[in-house]
Amino acid sequence: MDFELLDGYLLDGTPPKSEVVRKLLEIRPPGEGAAPFYEGMSRLGSRTPDLALIALRLVLAGRKADDEAVAGLRDVVARARAGDAAARDEYRAIDKAP
């Protein structure tokens, strides 16, 4: 699956969150455990917390979105947004088998 839309928002802040949420709700990429995230996004729209999008990204990659994983990826995203190239590589590693 192509995560360009969600990855673009999480890593670079583009496109805007409202567009990301709208498109994710249109296509609803399948993933075990993803349905509650879509329900929340449909209720919150652009007010959907970034942590929820980070957790959804983990779920769509087939990963567990527990507190430790979400907090860890949140930190990777923050470092990537601050210009840390190694953090971008670390972020891309979430699609590799655990």
C-alpha cells in the first residue's frame, strides 16, 4: 500500500490535515484494527489528533499501536520534521517486517 498521503503529512506537514483526513475516509485503507480510527476521524475531522494518525499509520503497516510504539514513532516524526535525515530512514522502517 502507498502511504504517501499520510507520510507526507506526518513528516512534512503537507498536505493539510483536513485533506489527509478527508482522503483517508474516502479510501479507508484496510487494516486489522483500523476501523475505530476511521470512526474517530469521521467524528473529529481536522481535529483528529496527530497521535491518532501516527497510531493509524502503525496499524496500516501491520504493527501494534500500543503506547510504546506510538510514543516512539511520535518522537521519530518530531525528529524527522526537525530535519533529521536518519529519523526519516527510521520512519520508513515501520513498513519492514517486525
